[in-house]
Amino acid sequence: MYSYYNDNTILYINGEFRKASATTTDLYGQSLHYGYAVFEGIRAYKTANGEVKVFKAKEHFDRLQRSCELIHIPYKFNNEELIAACYKVLELNNMEEAYIRPLVFCPPNMTLKAASEAHILICAWEWGAYLGEKLLRVMTSSYERPNPKAFKIESKSAGLYVNSILASQEAKEKGYDEALLLDINGYVAEGPGANIFFEKNGKIFTPPPGNILPGITRATVIELCHELNIPIEEKLFTTDELKEAEAAFFCGTAAEVIGIDSLDGQSFSKPWAQSLGKVLQQAYKARVLEKSFQREAQLV
Ligand code: PMP
């Protein structure tokens, strides 16, 4: 089992830096019992000039705030202070490249009333590419993404991740690397923890917001497409259309950009090394490391 902390690990909780091993939580918490909590996943990188930078820190904390507001968890935190706390956690733990996990959670309350106060935790650990480096064998999940009329699905809420765990587990049990979930209308939505893109005829496609978590990596990939003059379109599509694609990839903070080998055993036609996804994978890596990137150089 991966150990996320040791006896020396320091975390941030409600304005203080404390030893993880000496910090406790209340077993009667509303978050623990009902999954009523919100979290973020952020990465810090050591950039080309040697500095440690938390990538898109403001975007992640803005989403944390919005996620709380959508499900009525009071958010009385100052995002600039929280970003400074992320840097301090990295420094206190001697970390340069790390995954940072802010979590907003609620105190004891066994009723189903919205919380009137909330706590914040920020911890960090060293984490390699979440879905590995190899191309992924993906299966269409028998689980759908949650119905947007049954939940605020744009809120990165803890409870929603039971759906992700079920889908991931099913895929692994069946011998695949990862799941792909459809929305309630049968269109492709996203992976359990990543957004999906595909390539066809020189163009990149991805599902529009509405039935997905609008990922910060997804937004970065769209930005990179604009900068690199790669045509990009947001549209709904089915798995039949996806299977006709030349190449596909997942993207997310933890997974970064990772190519997909096949969907339900059917391989994509273009070698990953020649795909636009590969160009975007390299451009994404360059962006987080604050290195310059020339598309032309990658095509030779
Ligand atoms: N979809 C889901 C369901 C996720 O859990 C994640 C990871 N946060 C993503 C997409 C990608 O989001 P981001 O790029 O902001 O990490």
C-alpha cells in the first residue's frame, strides 16, 4: 500500500501547519458519514529555471470555492492564503514535484442539513503519473456518470467519487487499464478522474461542459490547441464515433496527458507517436515546466 505520509510529514489544517501523524479528525463528521466534502487535486512542478510552481493554483482554488458553494458548504477561506499555504507545505516537506490535495470537510452533524461551518486541510505527497506512462486499454463502463439533475456534477465533491471508484474497479476486474463513462443520454462523458479527447481528420474533439467535470487540464489542452493552431471542437459524440477516431487521450491533473491504445479492445488507427495527442502531451509538459515549445520541431 502506498504511504501518503510518514512521521515527519507536515500538513496544513485550519490555518496551522501540523504533523500529519499527530492530527486527528472527528469520527462523527458529516463528511465522513455522507461524503459531504469537496476536494482538489493540484500539481507542483520544478520549472525550467529551477523554481517550484503550483500549476494553475488560482484556477484550482477558485474551483474548490465554487464546488463548495454549489453544495452549500460555507467557504470562509482566503484563496491567496491557501495558495501560500500550498507553497509552505511543499517547503516544510522538502518537496519540489508533488501532488497537492486540498480538502474542505464538515464537522459532526448527523442530520441532512447543509453545513454551517467547514474545515480545510491541505496535504501533499509525491505521485508519479496517475495512469502510468503506457498507452491505456480502456473499456466503456457499465456505470454512467451521475445524472446532472440528481447532483451538482460540476462540484468536485467527495461523494461523487464512489461512482469513479466503481467504474475504475470494474475496468480493472475485466483486465482493462481504465474506464470510460457515458452520460445519462448515452454520449461519451469522461473517465473516472480525467477528461477525454479524440483526433479525426486533423481536428481534436472533446465533450462540452454539462455532463462532465470541466477539468483544468482540459482547459489547458484547449488553450494549447488554440496556440498551436490545432482545430478543436467541443461536441457530443457516442462510443461508435469515438471508435472511428484516429487517436484519443485522457487528460487530468494527476494523469496529465496520456494516450489511449484501444476502446473495448478496438485499437485506434494512428500510432500515438504521430498523433496530435502526442504533440499536445509534449506541449502540456512544456507548459507545466515553463519551457518553450515549438510544434514544428516535434513533427520531424
Ligand atoms: N473528470 C473527473 C471526474 C475528474 O475527477 C478529474 C480530475 N480532477 C478530471 C475530469 C480532470 O480535471 P482536472 O484537469 O482539473 O484535474
